[in-house]
Amino acid sequence: MISNKAGLQHIAELFIREGIEHIVISPGSRNAPMMLTFPEYKEFTIYSIVDERSAGFFALGLAQKLKKPVVLNCTSGSALLNYAPALAEAYYQNIPLIVLSADRPDYLIDQGDGQTIRQKSVFYNYIRKSVHLPEDLQSDNNLQKFQEYILEAIAASQFPVKGPVHINVPMDEPIYGTQEKALLQLLPKTKYQASKKIQSAQKTELQDIWNTTTKKMIIIGQHDFDPQLDNLLQSLAERNDLIILSESTSNIKEASSIEHIDQVLMQVNSENENNLFPDLLISLGGHIVSKKIKAWLRKKVKYQHWHIGLDHKPMDTYFHLTQHIQTSDNAFLEFLTAQKSTNNSNYKELWLAMQNKVQVLHQQYMSKLEFSDLYIFESIRKNLPNTPINLHFSNSTPIRYSQLFKYSKNIIINSNRGVSGIDGSISTALGASMANNGISCIITGDLSFFYDSNALWNNYLHNNFRIIVINNKGGGIFRFIEGPAQSKQLPLFETPHQRSAQSLAEEAKMNYSSCHTADTLQKSLELFFEPSNNAQLLEIFTPQEKNAPILKAYFEFLKNIQ
């Protein structure tokens, strides 16, 4: 038996036919017909998460790992608005989410009815498509339109680029009636178009520029791990006129690239930077963490910038955009690898020499490092297991510290770098862990953890899930930023506190441990990734007053050019 609300069986069976298998539901009254319907189909895996904000990020993490749409379903009113942060992140990170919101019928909007807001197009700025389904399905025309809207939304979540969509479903009372499933006639299956190809005329122009520039740079932002992309980059990396820049979130495993951008940029100065600026910059993937590289490439020097991406609107991150090439990353790199000529150039050699130098300095500094946030990230890296692991970094300092270290090939790194907020990091990592058989671990600061503590309020904390909370008793990042750090209002920025994660962990039936020193940290990490019956949380308390001076001294040390 399923809900007797007209159209809901069509929604369920269209979802199934289009390959949608996962639905995250937040309990409510107006979406009762959905809760009566979806669980009656064995093809769906259903998750129940009360907090809609947490549910949104949970679905985002799950969709990120599955690389296919995940449905979010909630009741009407303010519940829907709580999806906004996760949808904004999904929009800027190109992650496919389908919001299926229950709504009051149109005649009750703005009439003082409970749990009623204007839900049509409520996510206008952060959505790939928004549809409002017709209420009256008595006519064949309306029923066809009903199905067309659903199929259009599903298609928009995946083409031309992935992203969130919104399907709003108005339903009048009564809402708890049921009926048997009927035999339906569904509209034909959606046909997706192939990726765009580089046009012949454009190829000639690109070839001319590629073959005549002697200083080429490819910079890769946030990206899923892609073996084909890795192989193509490895082939291109053999050129002496090309340098490849990547970050931990780029998930590049094989290419000979500059992996620690902020470290290497400390070796750039007024004497050598003219030789280091590219003639041609090519950008792939999503957002870049490094503020230093963005500031450096935004300087008023002359170079060409090509951005590769299927979206109709390109990112002009470095304010030098000259070409938006609408094709897939791999298709474009295949085009480049077919270009045989290599100019006589020492461009790659200059960059790699700087990287080799800063790596020596990095090791020297680390060998004498005292207990601090920087020390902790190095210790975590050394103790990560030599097995496949999904590693998520929360925003603010954790994702920035991650850029300073090299991780083994078995580690996939994610972070919410679409909007880069601290909200939802734990929920995202937990959602991603649902699609990961091995260990999933999130490394987070204290404020980000407490902000998203409702992520622990569900039944999905499995025994392979790990949380490391680095507790420096406030928003430590503001001690690195000159404005807040020098202001007498610093407490307003960093929000000092005396909280511990212990009670939250124990309430969620997680194994809890803590440490305050280098010795206890090493002992804790040796056990932390071992198999256990429950999810685990390790809380590391660090000296708030030392972290910023130690990191600033580290970057000053990397400037050494002797």
C-alpha cells in the first residue's frame, strides 16, 4: 500500500527508472504521503534524519561519493529553508541533489495557514532548475506536464553539469490515505546529450597558442579522483615548458606536479617572479584553496587564461580569462597530449627547483616542531593507515593545513570548498561514509564540530567512521589574520569557549579519547584507526596562543633562499 495522493507513484517510479536509489527524509506531516510511498519500493535506500540542515549536508556527501543524484524530502514551511546551505554548497561544487518538498496547495499560501511559506523557486540563486508540480492531475494534459517537469528536473541535476534541483509538490488534505499500487504509463526515458566537443576552428587557434608559448601552467582545483585524468596529466608533465599545480582536494595521484602551492610561493620574489608567471594558464576543476596563488595570478601581468568546463558561465578566478572551452577535462587534455611539439624551455625546472628547496626546509622545520596544530597535522599524516581511506577536512584551518603535507595514493580527500562554510562538515563526511566500505575520517576544528553536532543525531554512525576534533578553544583562524588578531575585539571573532566533545560523543555511543601532549597524541593515533565496534572520536587539545606564531614562523622559514 502507498499514498493515495495522485502523482506520487509516478514520482517514485520515474525516480527508479532514472537510476535514483537514495532518499534522505526528514519526518514531518505534509510530506507524510512521501513517507508512506517511497519505503514501499525495495529499489530505494531510505535515510531518516530529523534536522533538515544536517540532512542536506548528509545527502550532499552521499551524492558526492556516488556521483549520482540523491533525493532530499521534507515537510512544508521553514523546514525547506534549512536545506539552503547544503544546496549552495552543491551548486558551487556541482553535486546532484534533488529536493522534493511537500507544500500546501496554492490557495492556502499567504493565508495564515500553519507551516506555510512561498516555496516556489525559493532557491532561485542556487539551483539548476526549479519546478512547481500541478495539483490537478485529472486531465491527461496535466498528468503529462507533471511527468515532464519531473524528468526535466532530473535531467537538469546531471546535464550539462551536475547540481541541485528543486521539485515542489503541493498537496491538500487529507494526507494519510493509502491505496494499492497501480499499473502506470510513464513518459519515455530521458536521453542525455553527449559532452560538447572542441570545434575545428577553435582547435586551430588553440594549437597555435599552445605551440608558441614557452611557459605553460595547468592549475587543478577541487576534483574527484579520476585515473584517466591522472594518466593524461602524467603524459603532459613530461614537457619542459609546462608546470602542473594541484592541491590536496585535486586528488591528483600520479602527475609530477607542484602539490604544495603555498609552500613554493614563499620562494617567489621580485627578482624571479617574471620568469615564473605563465604565458598560458589553463584551469580545471572547482575552487582553489590557496589565497596566495589567487592573489599572485591576479597581478597585472600579461598572460592568457583558458578555463575548461561544461557550464555555460565560466569562473574567471584570476581576472585574466581569454577563452572558455566548453568540453570535459579529459577531452581537452586528450587534445593537448596530441600536440607533439615541445618548446625549448626551463619553465618546469624553475618551479621544481623551488619545490625541492622548500621540501628540504619543510623537513628541517618539522624536525624541531613543538606541540601545536601544525605538529598535529604532521602526526595525523604519519599515522594514517596504509589502506583506502576517505578523508574529509572541515573548513577554516584544517583544509589549509592539509595543503602543507603529501598524502599517500590510497587516500581520497574531500572538503566543502564550494562555499567554504564551517557548517555541515560532519554531516557531509558521514553521508559520504555511507558510500565508502573502508574507513571514513573527518578532521575538524572545534567550532565547526560544535556547529554541526546534530550530525551525530541519527542511526548511521557506523564503526568505520572517525572524527578528529582539534580543540583550540575558539576560531583559531582569526589569530592568523592580521585584522582580527590585532584588534581588541578578537574574542568576538574567535568565540572562546571551554567546551569538550566528550559528552556529545558518549551520548552518540561513540568511543571517545582525548590528548593534550605529543606523547599522548602518538599513543592515541596508533589505536585510533584500528577496527572497533563503534564509531570513534578523538579530541586533541592544542595551545591556542602558540598555533598562529608557529605557523607564521614556518612560512617565514620557507622564504630562506640560501
